[in-house]
Amino acid sequence: MAGDLAVVASADVHAAVRTESVILIAELRNFTRMSEMLEPERVLALVDRFFETAARCVQAHGGLPMSVHNDSLVAAYYDGTPQDMGRNAVRGAQQLFAEFDALAQEWERDFGLRTAMSLGMHRGEAVYGEAGPRSERRQVVFGDCVSIAERLVHRARAGELVLSDAVMGVLPVEELEMDAEPLPPLELHHRPAMRIYGFLRDERLDFTT
């Protein structure tokens, strides 16, 4: 498995693989307001700092940053056992929350606007390889696993991580620094509802003040 994805991660890949993974999606919250008030060059520089921070935290725990969509980063953990993938993904999320807090404080101090980050995480099979127009082909990850992770990040409130039972079921929770709480199940079309959990904040972030 790891050998296959080492090939997929190389610059000249044309093969495709399907393998079990943990998909992590990190999404900026309230950045739209900042992007509307700052000059375009500054907006791009700031969002680049978010993507660089997220990618560094993902890579520090064995993950692979895959793609950027609007103000979200999609990353994959694929190496080792399911327990390894789940543990590494959550530790990457913990590091990302810690590092983003400092970045958000800096942005609030410098620009007077509060931002936050939310995370969604799911474990399942995903397809890796290259796709896109012939002149713009790039590494991609597809599959139900990615779609569900995206739905979970939309369930997360600002500053929180929501993850599926498929991830929780393989986590050695005693080794983690956050407590997960059960949330209302995720309703899926033509499938049983999915149990999900959240690493939640004590107080909900409010961007209206």
C-alpha cells in the first residue's frame, strides 16, 4: 500500500490506485470578509499562509496534501495500519489547530477580523492518480471517502473537528489530547445514517461582534 502511494506522490505519475485512507479537509471560516476588505495581493498571501501551515502539519504526521478548493485543503493519510492512519490524521489535526490559533490571533490583531478553521475527517477507500485537462493534469483523490469528509467539515462549527465512526473506531483514544462527543448522525442517501463525533469547543465562536 505505502509503496503504491509513494509512486502516486511522485511528480511523473500516470498510474492510478485505490486504497484505504483517512481523508482530512481543513476549511477556513470567515475569511471571505477579510478577502472583501483587503487588496487582492494581500488576500492571496494570507490564504497561502493558511495552506502552507495546513500542509506542514499534515506532512509532519505522514499525510499528503492533495488539492486546494476555494478556502479548503484536502489531505490524505494512507500509510500503515488503519490505527496508524487514524492516529496520524488526528495528531495532524491537533497540531494544525494549535498553529492556526497563533495565525488567527495575528490576523485579528493586524486586520481587526476574526477567522477560524474547521476540520472534517473520514476513513474509507479512495482513488489516487492524475486527472484534468491534458495540459493541466495534476494529482487528485476521488471517492465517497472524500465526499463524506467534505460533508463532515460542513457539519463542524468554527474551530471544531467532526469525524466519522470509521475513524473513531480505529483511534487509540487514550493517546489523544482531545475528547470526542457523539453528534446527531449524518444522514446518507439510500444508506444507513452514519455515526459521527466532534472534538468541540466549550464556547461557540461568534463572528458577528
